[in-house]
Amino acid sequence: MADAGFRVTGRVQGVGYRWWARAQGTQLGLVGLVWNADDGSVVVQARGSDHALVEMERLLGEGPPHSRVAAVERVPASLSPDAAGFEIRR
């Protein structure tokens, strides 16, 4: 298992992006967190197989229908060792 962090920029707040990202992560069997950052981006922290993390990064670049993703940047991962499920942090 590996950890990865992503910062997604563009039109990603107010368009259901966090709920969509949680659904994608859950479907891929990932454990993680997703939240809106103060700078207008969305941050995703995920743990799982390398293949699932690569697929998650690809999906984050597409986003849900009403989003407009400008970029997906890898950032340091900071999930706790006992993280479970895929949660939306408010």
C-alpha cells in the first residue's frame, strides 16, 4: 500500500467535486480524505495500490460534469496510519 496526496485546481468548489472524488476513491478501493482548501482548490489524500492511485490521479484530472479542472498536482500525503473509509472533511 502507498499514500498519495493531490491538490486539484480550477473550478472545483461548489460543483460536487468532493462527493464525486469520494465516490471514485471508494470505487477504486482507496482509503482517504477529501476537502476544500481555503485557496479554492480541493485536496485529496489517498492510500491504496499503486495502480488505484494512478487511476485516481487520472480521474481527478477529469472531474465531475460541472467542474473544470485546471491541474492536478502531487502533494505530500498525510493520512494517519489508522485511516479507514473515504471521508469528506468539512
